[in-house]
Amino acid sequence: MTGKAVVVGLGGIGAAVANALLDQGYDKVHVISRNATSGLSSKVCHWCSDYSAPSIEAIAGAITDKPGTLERLVITNGILQGDDYRPERALTQLSGDTAAKMFQVNTTLPMLWLGAFHEALRQAVQPRVAVLSARVGSIEDNHLGGWYSYRASKAALNMMLQCASVEFARLNKSAQIVAFHPGTVDTPLSQPFQRGVPEGKLFTADFVAQRLTALLDEVATTGRLQFLDWDEKPIPF
Ligand SMILES: NC(=O)c1ccc[n+]([C@@H]2O[C@H](COP(=O)([O-])OP(=O)(O)OC[C@H]3O[C@@H](n4cnc5c(N)ncnc54)[C@H](OP(=O)(O)O)[C@@H]3O)[C@@H](O)[C@H]2O)c1
């Protein structure tokens, strides 16, 4: 395939999605991450970014300067737990610093990347964009509570993606954006939370990446954001 495929973030799911896109026959897959990496296929073009606004603009500009139209954009950045923060179990654990960090990485950063590819997506034919969201970002589906900042950052991401979907419905009617819930996937992000996962429900990143790339081939253009899970089932907002 001569079109361009771009993956932002090279964690467990991002790396698997890059491989799945290569398996689909993309000649070149552009991947962007914070750190230099080794062992990538020669068909992967790796870009190192500090995720600052100038870096995002420069890299998106350099990728879109190359020949070929943008067919696939998959944005995978996300955090849930770090050295000095954990998902909140109670309101009293809420911290402004943690919430701000969560919103920066989970909501704002993916949207800045999407914005940087705006013109390329406007000009492309049937471009497909997937941004890694999470079922816990569904307000309707929230019966357990907790995880205030992570849930809210993904709900906010979905809202911003719906805004972008409305914008693209005017600018390029063939474009479609998907907020994708991968299920529980065996990656560093889910590692501390895997104990209660029912048997058969902890997916490999490769499995989920294949589901996502197949979904992007099939998904219809609706002019609205589609919030879909790994099984292509819609999730209520
Ligand atoms: N794993 C699951 O069970 C699960 C379930 C639901 C949703 N998700 C979502 O799927 C996405 C991918 O997660 P994963 O499972 O592949 O996790 P992962 O292996 O831990 O990868 C995390 C990703 O987030 C990026 N990231 C981490 N810290 C960051 C920071 N401070 N600033 C900017 N980017 C940062 C990394 O970018 P670099 O490559 O540049 O380091 C990497 O691409 C996330 O959005 C997550 O919320 C995962």
C-alpha cells in the first residue's frame, strides 16, 4: 500500500499496531515516541519527539511532506499510574497535580497530534483515525466509581474527538475517527491491575492490534465519533 500510516506512541499497543500495519502491506509505517528504539523493522520510520508543541509540529510536517496520502493515524499515548501517583479509589485521594498530568497526557497530547495532521487528513481520501480511549471513560457505563482522573481524562478525550469529528464532517466527509477501547491488554500500563481479570480476557497487544487494524479497514463513515471496543461493539458515551 502506498498510503501513509502513522502511529504515535510506541508502548505495548503502539508497537503492536505498527507491526499489524506492516502486516497489512503498508510500505512504510511512521512511528513516533519519546525514546530512541532499536530492533524495529527497516520498514518502520522512527521519529523521536519530546511531545512539545514545536516537536509535534515539526514531525507531523516532515511526515506529511513525504509522498503519499495519510490513510491511517493511530494515537496511543496514555498513563494510568506512575512512580508518584496511582488511580484514585476515593475522592479524598484526588490531587490537582495528578489530574493535570493525566489530562495532559491522556486528553491534550493526543488532540495536539490530531491537530498537527489536520491538513493531511483534510486532503486524504477515506482517512481512518483511531485514538486509544478506554471503556472506563464512559459516563453511562460508570457504576463502580474510582479512577477519577483517568476516567475523566478519557471522557474528555472522547468529547474532544467528537468535536473533531464534527469539524471533519464539514472539511472531509470521507474521514472517520474512532475512540478505541482495546479491552484489558497485557502491557506495562495494565500490569499492576491484571490480578482480577477473568481468564481469557487479558489480551495480547498483537491480538488487539490486529482487531484494531481490521476495524479501521471496515468502519463506515458516519460524521460522528464512533466509540468502539476491540470486538467492534459500540460503547455508550
Ligand atoms: N493496556 C490496557 O489494558 C489498556 C486498556 C484500556 C485503554 N488503554 C489505552 O491504550 C493506550 C496504550 O496503552 P498501552 O497499554 O500500550 O500502555 P504502555 O505500554 O504503558 O504505553 C504507554 C504509551 O503512553 C505513552 N506515554 C507514557 N507516559 C507518557 C508521558 N508522560 N507523556 C507522553 N506519553 C506518554 C508512551 O509513549 P512513548 O512510546 O513515547 O513512551 C506509550 O506510547 C493508552 O492510551 C491506554 O490508556 C490500555
